[in-house]
Amino acid sequence: MESASHWPFLLYAFSAIGVASIMLGLSFILGQRHMDRQTGIPYESGIQSTGTARIRFSIKFYLVAILFVIFDLEMVYVFSWALVIRELGWEGYYSVLIFLGILVVALIYEWRMGFLDWNKAPAHHAEPSKSTP
């Protein structure tokens, strides 16, 4: 490989490092230096925080986030398929139908297991019914 083909990347890398260095250097030189009592206190949006940051969240928040990431990531594949649909032809069309079918089956499974219902526990975590003999 020729080293001449790498010069745009090297130019970009040195430019990025240079801009970052200049910004950090200027903020160090021109920035304020003071250490008041209020400087070390955490706040958010200009309001002093109250209570602790160690709040327990329900697993449902994380579950919804993971489901969103999974289905959002799958849409990236569908979008890239849509960009080259004419080159792929019918074989590509059938393959994306199978792909979307698998996604629908996964969504139905999650729905049936109760992962999308916030009002009750998922089916596999539900307590067994108590039957009287």
C-alpha cells in the first residue's frame, strides 16, 4: 500500500488533535480559577439536589430500554435493505420478509410473556396458583 493514500486520514487526525489541544489550552489559560464553598456541591439545572442519587428503579425500565434498543437496531437493517432494494431483487425481498416475520414472532412472544404489560408481573415470574384439595 502506498503511504500517500493515508495523508487525508493523517491530516484529519492531526487537525482533530490540534483543535482539541487548542480548546483545552485556551480554557486552561483563560478559564476562571476559584474554589468557593459552593463550587464542589453537585447540582442539576441550577437547582441543589435533595436526597440521594441511589434510587432503586424497577427492572421494567431497563427491560423497555433493552427492547427499544433491540427493535431500533433491527430497523437499521431494514433501512439499509431499503436503500439497496432494487439490486437485491425478489430474493432480498423474501429475506427481509422472513426477517420481519422473526421480529413479529419475537414481539408476540414478549407480549404473551407479559414483558410489555406494566400492571402485572411477567408470566414466568407469576406465583403459582394455590389450589385447595
